[in-house]
Amino acid sequence: MDSLPYFLLLLLVVSLTTLVWVVFRYRALRSQLRKYERILRQSASGDTPLLALPSNVKRLEELSTIVKSMVTSLSTQLSSVDSNRARLAAMLDQMTDGVLIASEEGRIQFANPAAEKLFGRGLVERSVPEVLRNHQLIQAWQRCQELDEMQVETAEIKGRRHFLQLIAIPDQHAPGGSLLVVQDLTRIRRLETIRRDFISNLSHELRTPLASLRALTETLQDGALADPDAAPRFISRIATEVDALAQMAQELLDLSRIESGQVSLERKPVAPKKLLVSAAERMRLQAERAGLSLQVDCPPNLPNVSADEPRIEQVLVNLIHNAVKFSHPGGEVLLSADIVTDSFTPWETEAVEGAVRFAVHDSGVGIPADDVPRIFERFYRVDKSRAGGGTGLGLSISRHLVESHGGQIWAESREGEGSTFYFTLQNA
């Protein structure tokens, strides 16, 4: 009976010890759980990485391992997403086509730099009609929304002479939204116009001498060949027409070789005044026959230019020939050269400061403003009143020769007030 109290006492001590140990472990576990909870909350707010989760919490080691594995996997996926997003952003920034993303309400949510170049800056949050400002393009976008099908529409933007093609695509990831791709077809349309005009003008240029040759040949066949007075005259005219055709063929060949880069330039330092004087001497007799004064005004201290002398002289001769052809007797053709002192923008090009600028000025009939940008095209004729001798290729050849030297060529003119043709060459 005496052993019972000792047993109860021992049981009580063991129970108290166990209780103390349980309380201690409970407090330690609660502290670790609170730390675990705190790290989770900080990770949710982005202050602490999830990989900092404690891994020594009993019964939670596996959970920590799983969470860390998920975090590692998620980080890898996010890194891949960021990389793909950066590639897509770079691609959209470099695209020459405008890209717009519109919401279901028709508000622009994204616009790449090409779109901002076409429609101006600050496009985000503006409405699609406000940005496009063309009823044909707006209707194509509306059809895309209504039919949930891709729509393609081409329209000319009045006032700017731009041709735009809109491709409206339904956004499969945002019902009601749309992806708008805008392509600037202005240059393509312009090239198509040039191609059509080239074929038409070439046909016209060939038809005239061929018709003349046919008429002369038929006249000779009808008996003029036996006429000792008429026969030599007709044969001489045939030779003239054949020479004109041969010249046209040669200039077309030269132009083709220049455009394809097959003409090699032997560039060396040459004085601008020497180029002007040499070209003026070659054309002086023709100018005098036309009743025109041909003058050279060039400072002697201009820096030398890097040029293929015969080619640049050919450019000047072509420009002087044009000036003489379209100037009235008693007028003047003035050749000059100076230094470009500031940057300026003729037709979207920019002359480099310090280059030498050559000019051929005439007091002729002038050129309408709408025709000035096209006068360097092959066979381009402003109107019938300006049509004269020649092949119509001189200005086109001149443009390519100047550009192959790294220079620029352009014209300034007003109808009835004469014209001035400029081109630039870099210093030697």
C-alpha cells in the first residue's frame, strides 16, 4: 500500500514533465509556424523570396520542399515569358507596319512606333475611328467586330496622298477586341505608277520614230527612191531616226548598268570650277545657237570634290542641255557652285553640311509644282509644251550618277519663272 503513493507521485512527475515538454514544443512549433506564415505573407507582397521558407519545421519539410519546387518552376516560366515578351516587343518596335490593339469598346490599348509614325503620337486610349480617320478603314474594322472575321481594306488618305491597307483581325484572347495591322502602300503604288508610265512613255517614244521610218520607207517604195532629188533627203531622215533609236537604246543600257551598280567610278579630287567651265565650253555653241547667254559663277577657293570627272561632267551637260531646250531666246543659263552652310530638306532628303552644291539656273518656262518630284523619272514629260528633242532619259541618268557618288539632286521651279537644278558632292 505504501508503494501506491510513490507510483502516483512518479506518474504525476512524468505527466508534469510531459506537459512541460509538450507546452515547450507547442510554443516552438507555434513560433516556427508564425515565422512560416510571416514569410508567406512577405513573399505574397514581394518583400521576401519564397525560397527563404524554413525547411526545419517538422511535418512541414515536405510542404516547404514542394513550395520551393513550385517557386523554382514558376520562376523559370516567368523568365521564359519575360524573354518572349522582350522578343515580341523588339519585333513590334522594328516592324515597318503599324500595329494597333483595340479593346471591345474600340479603344486603342497598344500602338507600336510604326503606327505612331502613321497616325501621330498619343494613340493609346483614343478611339479607333479617331485614329484611322477614314470611313473605308473604319467600316472594315466595324465589319471585323460584327462578323468576327478578318477584313482587308485599302484606302487613299486624302491630302497626304498616302495609300494605306488595313488588316483587321479578331482578337481570340479578348472577345470583341481586334488586332489592326496598317501597311503603308504609298511607295509601292508610286512604283507601280512609275512602271506603268515607263511602259507607256517607252511605247510612245518608240512609236514616233518607227512611224516616221515606216512612212519614209513606204514613200521610197512608192517611187521616191528613183527620184534623184528626194531619195537622198529621205534616206538622210531615215538615218537620223535610226540614230535617235540607237541613242535611246544606248541610254537605256547605260541607265540599266548605272542602276544595277555595274558602272565603276574612278573618283579623284577635282575642282568644282573646273567641272563647271568644262561643261560650259562643251555646251556654249548650242547655247549661242539658241540665243542664250551661258555664264559660270564659281568662287576659286571652293574645296575639291571627290568625283569621277567625266561622269559629273555628263550630269552638268545634261542639265545645261535641259536648260537650253526650255529657255526662250534672249534668256540666260547660269552655272554656279557654293558650300552647303546648313542642313535643309528637299523632298525628304537632307544635304550634309559642308558639301559642295552645284546649281544650273535657267530663265525658261518653268515646271508646275506637282510635276517637280517626278521629273527625274525615265521618259517623264511634264506636258506637250515642254516636249522636245532627246530621249527623256538625261535627268534620270543624272540622278543615278549623282546618287552613285553619294550626293543628292533636286530641282526648284515655278511656271514662267525658270528652274534651278541642284546637286551635291562630298569634299575630297
